[in-house]
Amino acid sequence: PTRAELLRAAHAEHAEVFVVANDDPDMSIRTARVVKRLFPHLKVYARARNRRHAFRLMDLHVDGVVRETLFSSLEMTRQVLEGLGFPPALAADRVERFRAHDQKVLDEQYFVADDEGALLQSAKDARQELQQLFEADAERGGSG
């Protein structure tokens, strides 16, 4: 709902939180923008389809951005690692370290999102850093 009347009819002025979970990135951006403008007291949390969409939501200063497929991908990775023989605690640790690394990269890339060259360099640097993390894990004993 991006129309002010609809938001008012839903009593958004009395709400504390507004969740944007629209499948259309452009519509979710419009919705978040309208809600932030008309109801600045609301905490806005939004689902993002991808990194670019996350950057656009971050531009609007929403209170939280959750990328759609990230957590299911992390959970699948944890299960695969366990299926390969990693102890559950080690698999969870590896997945958490990747999640933290990915969030750090996302936060850093946000500041260069409009500079294609810098964004590409950031992605290359992140891949190299991730490779170093994987190599350090292997040196510490691989699957435990």
C-alpha cells in the first residue's frame, strides 16, 4: 500500500512497526519511501530481493533489511556441511562466519554501490578474503 489514504485507513499513525514484504522491488521502495515520509515514527523493516534492492532500501534508512534467500541458503549450507561429516557446532560456526563476512561486505559495498568499478573491485577483494578464510579453515583441520 503506497497510497496515503490506505495507510491512514489501516491506522498506521498508531502502529510502531511497518513491514514491507512486497515481491516487486520498485513497489517496495515506493512503499518504504511513503511510510518513512508520512509516518516517521514507524520502524520500517523490509525484505530485499537482492543486494541492489538492499542498497536502495538502505538509502531510505529503513530500520532493517532482510535479503530473501540469504537465510535459507545459509541453512542449506549448514545441512550440507553436516551431511559431509562436519560436527554440527563446526558447521554452524562456518556458516555464521560466512554470514558475518557477507554482511560486512554488504555494508562496505553500500558506500560504493553507485560506482561500478569500485563495486567490482570490492567484490574481487571480498572473494579473495573469503578464499583466505576457507584456506585458514582447511589449515585448522577442515571438517573437524
